[in-house]
Amino acid sequence: MNDYIVRAMAANGMIRAFAATTREITEHARAIHNTSPVATAALGRLLAAGAMMGVMMKGDKDLLTLQIRGDGPIEGIIVTADNKANVKGYVFNPNVIIPANEKGKLDVRAAVGNGILNVIRDVGLKEPYVGQTVLVSGEIAEDITYYYATSEQTPSSVGLGVLMNRDNTVKQSGGFIIQLMPNVTDEIIDQLEKRITEINSVTQMLEKGMSPEDILEYILGDMELEITDKIPTKFYCNCTKERVEKAIISIGRDDIQEMIDEDKPIEVNCHFCNTAYNFSVDELKGMLK
């Protein structure tokens, strides 16, 4: 099954919801970045969140960036997404190996540590919108829930999960975001809170074979759930040699001249997709002109 996101409404428009399955995205990220299991879990959670938050944006050229910077050994994670659910990302330290937590599970909290979450929305204005909150847990889902509550005043419930196979490939990955609209009633809030407390984990639901539609049906099925859209999502990087060349030119004449003086070709790697771009000395001379 290919990765996708479903968008839905419930409770007569008082709730909006998103759910996603992102196993292929997370496995692709694991393979190209050669991430350790705990780094895969952390990156996979943020990729799922980014994909769902990306489709909330309205403009075709709108871009969302999620940045986590923590004092844990993973150091940081960056994910970007557009409104078509194209998403990409990387971790600063992909080789983190730490012990499992007290439940015997991958300890994303310890890998991320304490720090901040930045949510940057570039919607074509002069300056992008930047929201920043502290990390309340390092588990990522709780941190995004806290961001929505404090920065956007949107009460939300976020669930994210990644389950690994014994060979360190990705078995399951996905999540959900459920948000209360301003007109929500206390009765609906109580009903939703009760159902949320009954959820064990996203990965457990995915392991049972539940689709994104099934997950929302389980949470919101008795609140007049209406699935309104199904959106394919994928890991996609828009880097090209031309874009990398522009980045090299932007560093300035002196640095380019220094590279030329060394009389060796250079290799530049894209952080997001790990693609290597090679430039000969002649190409560097062309940039200098």
C-alpha cells in the first residue's frame, strides 16, 4: 500500500482531522541517510507530522519547515513539506545508538532531549511566519500538540509512531492530527477526550492492519465522521545541480577562488536526499565569471 493522508471533518464541522500511513517515506529516509533505529523513529515521526501539516496549507507554493533542536545525542531534525504532501527531512546525527526506555521501546525522548521546536510557514509574504515552543517531552507528538495549543491556540491531539523490524527496516509508520474548531461544544470535547485515552499507540493500530480511514473511524466514527479527501504523500527532494550551483555562487568569489586554487573537483551533498553533486575546476571557473 502506498503512503497517503486522509482529511476529514466530524461533529458537524466542530472537528477536523488528518491521518496518514507513511511507512515508505520513513523507510526511504532510513535507507538514504543510513539512520540508526532510534534516529529512524524520531525522523519518521516528524516526517509524518510534516506531511499532514503540509496539506493544511492553502497555497500551491506554500512551504512548511519543522525544526527540532535538542540537547540529546540526535542534536536536531529538520523536515520540510508542501501542500501536496511532498515531504523530506534529515537528522543531524543519524548514527545515534542509545539503550531502550523502561518499556523496552526506542527512546526517542532521550535521543532528542530538551530543546525547541520551530514551525516556519513560508506563504509568499515578505517574511515567513515562525512559531517557536519548548520541547515538552521530546517524543515529538506531544511537542506538536503543545505547539498548536500555545502558538496557534488550536486544541489538538497528535499521535505519531514508527515501528521497526528486527533487521532495522521500517515495519509501520504514520500518525493522526485531530483539531477542535472554535465552535466545539463541551460535550464533543468530553467525548473526544474519552476516546483518545483509549488509544494505546499509533503503531499498534497500524499493526492491526488499520488504514488511516480506520484510525479516524475508530476515534471519530460516532461523531458523524466524513472523509473529505485522500492525498498521496511521498519523500520528495527538489534539489538539482543547478540549484546547488546557485548555492555555491552565493558563498562568494573569494571562497570559490580558493576552491579553484586547490585545483581539485569538489563534491557537494544535499542534506535532505544525500545526493552527491560533483563540480570540476572548469565548472568552478565558470561560476566565478
